[in-house]
Amino acid sequence: MRANLKVFYSIIITLLFFLPATLIAELLPQATLFEFTKSGHLAHMEEEKRFNRILFEEILK
């Protein structure tokens, strides 16, 4: 039974990885989408001040 659960969770995580963030935000009622339009894959480095502000003031509050 546990093996089936691991497979199920692996599939769900894989699907979430490939779904657009906008769709995930729409599906999760309490989700907040933060877009980093001035950076590519390294938002924490390319938009460091904004990233840290969102992390500490919005997410970790």
C-alpha cells in the first residue's frame, strides 16, 4: 500500500511541477502568486531585495 502512495505522490508532484503557476494559484484558494518578471531562474539573486522582502514579510510572517 505504501508503494502505491509513493507513486501517487510522485505523480502529483510531477504534475504540479509542469503546471503553470497561474493555474496552480487559481486551484489553491489560499495561494498567492508572486511574479518576478525582471529575472529568469535566479530570482533570489537577480531581484534579491524584492525576493527577500516577499520571503520575510509575506511568506514567513
